[in-house]
Amino acid sequence: MTRTLSAAQARRIALAAQGFAEARPDAPVRRHFRKAVDRLGVIQIDSVNVVTRTHYLPAFSRQGAYDRELLHEEAWGKKRSLFEYWGHEASLLPLPMQPLLRWRMQRALDGDGIWKGIARFARERRDYIDGILAEIEKRGPVTGGDFATGPRGAPGWWSWSEGKRALEWLFWTGQITTKTRRGFERFYDLTERALPAAIVTLPTPTEADAQRELVRISARAMGIATETDLRDYFRLGVADTKARIAELVEAGELEPVTVKGWGKPAYLAAGAKIPRRIEARALLSPFDNLIWFRERTERLFGVRVRLEIYTPAHKREHGYYVLPFLEGEAITARVDLKSDRKAGALLVQAAWRVPDAGPETAAALAAELKLMAGWLGLERVEVVGKGDLAEALAHHV
């Protein structure tokens, strides 16, 4: 008989799986950072730097004010523990996961599962791409600027030059990877030179074995999830995901369950914890693993979260770069934030209540904003904008 869980139980399972059931360490260090990343399995990268780039935020949300240089060292330092690839969009992933994505690299090499425009470019300009690969092999780490020649592509390619398209195809197919970054600029090198030999020489699993492990990692990171949730975490195909879920159910690693109000079958990861209570407090990047799949966010929290960066300013409902605020087990507020580095202030350009907001929300949010400001090297928090929580928040900052 299928077990039935309440929506509140499912929410606590999800929060615990993401690390929000544990108290933050007093002084986060490298092992805390690695624990957070290993638990998540993947961190999305994004270039928007209006507060700080999104890949720095998940560890802060879970661990508190860690040294941001840690992420740079772990991702792009000499003794790195992470690598870049297309995991969930552009992502940072633990190095041991690199073999689990080689099937995706091979499919891209075969022209499958990759942007059609780049796949066509690869077919038509193979000699040119081979020449760039030979140049990287000879020269060492290069940037997109080193090959910023040739006609630009269509707007959907962000007007990339032919050199940039060649580099992206080589990256997607796993022949090159990010050696390091300076600022946000990638330096590419041959994968066998950029990554540790101990990783490069690991055996390549079959597609089924690799996908099964990716679904296993996704299930562990989410605690409880629908088939669509599991598919989205590493952007797997429908048929592949369904097949791997069936195998993990048969192996006893996933338990089919019913969650009241979800309207879809769910799967509980083996060993997932069901806390009686969650007392989290965190500002969440719009690209945070907990909320990046908007359908799941609404199912878990009853809150509609949308990214409005690309929405014309006059049509934005909550702001440009809006971070939901997790208070206890609920999302209780949204804040549109901006780091004014010149003035040394974290600006709250808008602050909005969510129906679950309570009398303590403004004070709790103010405390988290102050923590964030200090972490970012800013001197103060300033409420400068609109929203039905702005006035109450201003009293506490």
C-alpha cells in the first residue's frame, strides 16, 4: 500500500534534504562548504552580479557568512574540488561526477542534445573547430577573446563570434573545460590538462548507470520529488528519467508515495529524514536548488516565484533581482536587492510580504540582510524602495 504524506511533511523533507534542518556553523570553513556542495550535487552559475553572482549564494543560505574565496579556490584553484559543465544549466559540480556527464558530452559530439545552431555550426565548420582545438593544445589556456573573430551569430546565440561558438561546442563535448576564471571570464584548456588525472582516468559508466546515479543524487538532494522534479534537476530526458526511476524503485532506493495536494505521484529517497520542525532562516538566490524549478516551488510553498530580470521594468511585479526569504518552514517575504559597492550599502529596492508572513518576519529578515551585507563587505542595509513590508523592515535595519 502506498504511503501518504501531508504537504507539510513533504516540505520539511525537502528542506532537510537541502540542508536547512541543520544549524549553521559558527565559523564556516572549507569542510562546511564542501558538505553543502556535495549535498546539493550541483550549483547553477549565472553572470548577474547585482547582489553577488548566484553561485556564491547557496552556501551562504545554508552555512552563513563563509569566505567567498573558498568557492573560487574550490572551483578554479590549483587544488579544485569542482568542475564546470552543463548540469542544471551552466553549473559547478563535484569532480567525481565528471564521468557521470560523459554520455551527455558524447551525445553532443554526435549532434544530439545540443543547441541546433551550434550542432549545425560544428558540422559545417569542423576544420575551423579542429584548428582551434590544435591551437589550444599548443598554446594552453585561452579565452573567448582570443578567438573573437568571424561573423556574429543570430541574436539567440547572444551574437557570439565563430570563435566563441567553436569554444562552446568543444566545451559541451567535453574536449575542453574551464581551467580557471579571472573576474567572470573563462580560461579554457584541454580537459585532460585542466582536471586532475585521477578524475580524467576514471572509467566511463554506461549511459544507464550514469543516469541512474544522477537520479539517485537528485532524489537525495530533494528528499521527495515527482518524476518531473527528478528530471529537471540534471535536465534529463523523459524516457531516460522514467526508466531510471523504475529501476531505483525496484531496487528499493525510491519509495512511491502520495503527497496530499500535489496531484502527482511522488518518490521518497531512501533514508530521507522527516523532521518535526524546521527553523531555517535564509535569503534564497532565484537560482537556488530549492526553488529553481518554479512548479515545485509553488507545490512546496504555495508561493509563485518568477524571475523578472528580463521583464520590462514597468511590468515587474516584485523587482529586478528578487530573493525569496525562507523563515522557518515557509517563504514569508521577497526582497529586491542590489549591492551598492561604491556607497557600501545593501539596498532593499522593494520588500514584499507573502501570505505566510508573521509579526516577526520583518525583524528576522532584517537580521538576515545585515548578515548578508557584512558577508558582502558592505557597511549597512538601506531600505530605499517600495513594498508592503518596506516600512516595517526599515524600523529594524
